[in-house]
Amino acid sequence: MDKNTKKELQSAAFERLISHLRERKDVQNIDLMNLAGFCRNCLSKWYREEAGKKGIEISDPDAREHVYGMPYSEWKDKYQK
């Protein structure tokens, strides 16, 4: 498999994971941390850090909105138990 195809597949899998987590609002971040060792906030931090490596500045709120599909404060109000 060539490098570009591999990156495209990894990107698609990442977006699919984000989509899945957006649909599973019943799964709390603490549950993810306890079971998997990462949560939605970790994903947003990794996304922001990888952008920074490319010289792209993404704010923490914008990175979280990419993962949550809405502003983090809105998600917390609606879904955090």
C-alpha cells in the first residue's frame, strides 16, 4: 500500500471514530478513560497537536468542536451526566 493511500485510510478511520463518538453521547468521557485510556478531549488535543506540527494553529475550543460536533460547553450542558 502506498503512503498516500495509507494516510487516506487512517484519516477516514479517524473521522469514522469521531462520528461514532458523536452518535454515542451516552458514553461519558470518564467511561472512555477508564476503559480505553483516552477520551474525546484526548482526541481533540491530539488533533490540535498534530496540526501544530504542520504549522497550523487550532485553538482548543475549535479542536474540541471538531471532535464533539458542537461547542464543548453545549455538549456538556446537554449530555454530560
